[in-house]
Amino acid sequence: MPVNEDGSTRSRAEEGSVNVRCRTDGGRVDNSTSLLNAAITVVLVKARVSIGAVGATLALLLLAGCNAQPEPTPTATGFVSEAEAFAAAEETYRAYVDALNEVDLSDPETFEPVYEWTTGDADASSRESFSRMHADGWTVRGKTQFDSFTPVVFSEDDEPTVAADICLDVTDVTVEDEEGISVVPETRANRQPIRVDFETAPTVTGLRVAQSTALDSPLCTS
């Protein structure tokens, strides 16, 4: 009968037991697997299986207990979830508004940061508007803000898009012509509900503003 280091004998069940330890994050050994070791010992005693069968059983237990969880798979938009896509969209729009608030209509170089956050219709309309206002000698003052961001669409079709409804606040924004006269229509709403479509792009957020559309919505009345 096999003998232990202290001179005592051990049973065949103990002889055939297998000590299994799984490494946890950080490289430490998890001793809580003693229950697993006990379970393997019971299998050896009751079933009297061969060493090959024990190896197969042990492999299954190891696979079940020690494998790392798979990483989330990015979607067609490059985001791993809708929540991540909408967070990126809000960050994108905030960066766009920040750039918009730094525009000096007398200096076309200040338009460029806005163009970095636009594409498609939004880019075309921004370039046309800035070019015209610069040529006419207009001046813009005040800061644009937004105080709500409601996720609406997350699409992974051939042209992946993200969309959100936003309450745009232009209360403090004024636009004057070269004589200092306001060109803002009296009917302009200071708080405007709009839907903003975003498209994937090689920016730090992975998105750009593609289009803004006015909404008939109570979004800005709450």
C-alpha cells in the first residue's frame, strides 16, 4: 500500500485522487477548488474508471471551471452594444456643439472643427451656411446648448446609423448683420426639438452628425 511522507499509509482512492487548481485573475491559485478535488476522488472510488477516463473527466471539469469569459463581439457599427452606441452619439453631439460655439464668422478657420464632426447633409448645409454668413459679414453671439438626449434608433443595416431626439436650446444665441441688426426671426423657438442622425466615421467617438430634422414634439416642453 502506498506510504505518505509521514510514514502513514494511504488508500488507493487517495492514490488516484487528482489535485486541481485553477488560476484566477492576477495569477493567484484558487484553493477553493478543494470541492472539485473531492468530487474527482469520489468519481475514482465509485466508478473505478481508468486513468484515461479520469483524464477526460478532469478536462471537462477544467473547461467548465477555469475558462475565461468570451469578449463581447463588436456590432457592424463597431460598438458592442446599443448603450455604447448611444453614449458615443451623445458624446459626438456634445463635441459638435462645443465646436459650433467656438465659431467666429469672420474667421473661416474656426469652421473646420465643426466640419470634423459632420458628414452628409449636415456637412453640406454647415459649409453653405457658414460661407454665406461669412460673405455677408454676419456675427453670431451666445452659446448653443442641449438639455435632453433621447435614444431612438440603432440600426446595423448596410449603412449602420444611430439616431436620437434632442432638445436644442438657442435662447442665448443671436445673429446680427454687418450693421448690427438682428437677423433672427421673431418666430424662432428658443428651445427646439430635433432628430439627429449619426453615421459611423473615423473620429474618436466613431460617429459624425449626418442630419438634423425639426420635430413636432413636446420634447422641449417638459
